[in-house]
Amino acid sequence: MVLAGAFASWSCGGEEPPEELPPDVAVILIDTLRKDYLDLYGHEAETAPYLRSLGERSAVFDRAYSTSSWTAPATATVMTGLYPQRHGIVVGYNAYGNGDEDEDAEGKPAPEAEEPAGTLLSMLPGEVNTMGEVFKRNGYQTFAVASNVNLSRERGFDRGFDRFETVVQADAPELVKTMAGWTQKRRANRPAFWYLHLNDVHKPYEERDPWYEKRAKPIEDDKARYISEIRYLDNVLESLGTSLGWTEDTVVVVLADHGEEFRDHKGTGHRPKLYGELMNVPMMISAPGITDGGMRVDSAVSLIDVLPTLQDLLGLRDDSERDGVSLMPLLRREPMPARPLFAQRRKPTQETSLWAVVEGRWKLIYFEDKDRVELYNAVDDPLDKRRLNRSRPEVVDRLRELIETARKTKAMDAEQHVMDGGQAMIDHLTEMGYAGDEDGDE
């Protein structure tokens, strides 16, 4: 396989072109895709047959963790290989009100949202090359489409992409059509990098026929619509390779930014929490010639590792400092040393955060505003149902020290911009669940 770094050297003036191009690469991020609702990860019903078949020729990570339960921080991590406390994007677009953290037991709706007035938001730090920039500098043509408002030019997500478009409220077929149109005009002597950010399973959950079956209880009907969205999107993904002209050598990464709650911890959506239903994410890498035949990986990994792994796999030259590590040893079925993995969730209108750390089989959540911790066994209890604080005080103390160190991390310098309010923006944020109270979904 031709390495991208060598190809980039030729494309910048080398005398002899390589006989073959580096492989094309596609990163598909499915916003709000809950891992345990996929049959690939053990769901009792068939919810995503195409993803299951892709998993049969991929490295499937059984313990992949997000770095936040928000779209903006988690996706910024994918783009930079940095934790939120380092890249500095810790909040996203949200319309604010004054409700409680969760709906009550009867599902009482939160108060109406107030207009967001001049919210100050950070951009991706300029001192780190983003995923788009890394591929671009290594000779790739780069294309990105997204339907989530948080992936905006104003925050720097377009950096490094030849073509970049955020199509708010677009469903997967529309995004694929846009991407296919660009791809048809691609240069034949350059490899391609595609990034697709698909919002179909995010609120509002549509009733997708023929996969939707109505349920009597509202929360069960939400689940039914959510699962029908997964099945609908999986059907679109099945034809994606044909639409974009993928070959048998194309490297494909599929992952999510976070999951979704359906009353697992007395709430819905993805409000400010760091429990398993939100933080355990699907992640797989199909690397022809390396993951052929498929493999399951039970080592704990994080979204911080996606970009470093692609750099190592493809020989992408870049000297930016990152928090993640290459997972290539795991893809070669070699052991890797264990390390703590962190997550952070900032409430939109407060300076306090929730923090989490996973080390080995243990997971600790720290509530900064209440100075309270919760310990769980992340292996035996992945949805964080049974607190173990009293039985393992020594583990609590050790993991709390790790979180204290993470809390002291300084964010990189980055420009900021003001998001102005407006009724159109409020209407969209409300429909997506990015509104309702200061702890609203994102």
C-alpha cells in the first residue's frame, strides 16, 4: 500500500509519481447513535444489518468511549485527537430557559426556551492541524458534509476541506447526493477523504416505514421511532459506497459522537450526564488487508484515538501534538498498555462540569458543582446502574486524583466568535432538542 506521506512528497514536486494511489478514506459519524441499540453490539432485534456486515470485515471496538455527551466537544475531539479540556470547545449551540435538569416522571415538558443572546463560542485551536488539514497536506482531496448546526465554518470545522457544507435539517440521502456530486468531479490522480456527519437518528425521531411500529407508552414509542431511524439510515449506508465510488481498498471508519437516553437515568435525550447510555459509542475501522475477516477489540479506547490511528495506518505526516494514540497495535492483534480515558460535560450557562474517567474496569463520574462522585464497574455494568463507592474506596481515591489532574489542564489558545440569537435559529434548536432549559439536549 502506498503511504500518503510518500504520495504527498511526490505531489509537491517529486520526480516519479507512484504506481498506485494511497487508499481512499471515509469517516462516517452517526450523531446520537446508541451502541447497545445495534445488533452488531448485541441488540436482540435486527436494527442495522449493513453495519453488522461491515463489522464482519472490520475491527469492532467493544469498549469505545466518547469524550463528551455533546456533539460539538465530541466531534471536535474526532477532528483534533484532543480532549475537550484541551481543544476548548466545551459548549455548543443551545437555546436557553430555566427548567430542571430532567423531565419529571410523567414526562412534563420543560419550559419554553428563551432567545440565546450573543453566546460566546470557541473555535478549533489554530496550533493543531485538524483531520481535514492532515489529509489535505498529505495529498488528499477532502470533502465534508454535515447536517448538525454545530459543525460550522464559524468554529473552524471546515479547515482543510476542499468542499465543506453544513446542510441544516438534511437527511442522509440529501447529504449523500451532495457528496456524490462533488466526488464525480474529483481529480483522478488524487486519493479522496470523505467525512459525513449524519443526523438522522437525532431528535426529532421520524417514523420510518416499514420499520416503525407504534407503541402505547410515549417513551416506548420514542424508542420505536429511534430504532426505525437507525434501520432507515443503515439502509442508506448500504448503498453509500456505490454512490461515492468506493473500491475494495477504501478505508472506512464508522462511529458516533455520543448515545441517547430513554429514561435509563430518569431523563431523555442527551442532557448533562456521563452515564453509559451516552458515553459508550460504536466504533469500527475497516482497513482492507489488515482487518479482513473481522476482529473484536475489548481494550478501552476513545474518540481521541481516531485521528492518530488513521495517521499511523496511512503514513500521514503531521507533527501536531495530540492526546490520543494509534490503535494500530490492536489492529495487528498486539497488546497495548492500559491508560486512563477522560470525558467532560459542561452545562451551557454554568462554569462547572461533569467529569468521568475510565481506567481498566473502573469508571468514576465526578459532579463538580456538588463535589460528589459515583463509581461503577464499566465492564460488568456498562450502563452504570450499580454504584460501588462504599465497596471500593481505594479505587475512588485513585480515580479522583486522575480527574483532579485533568481538571487542571489548560485549553489551547483559540479564537472565539459570538453566536447571535434569532427566531429561525431558536426554532431549529428547539426542534433538534437543543433547547428547553439550561441543561437542554445537544
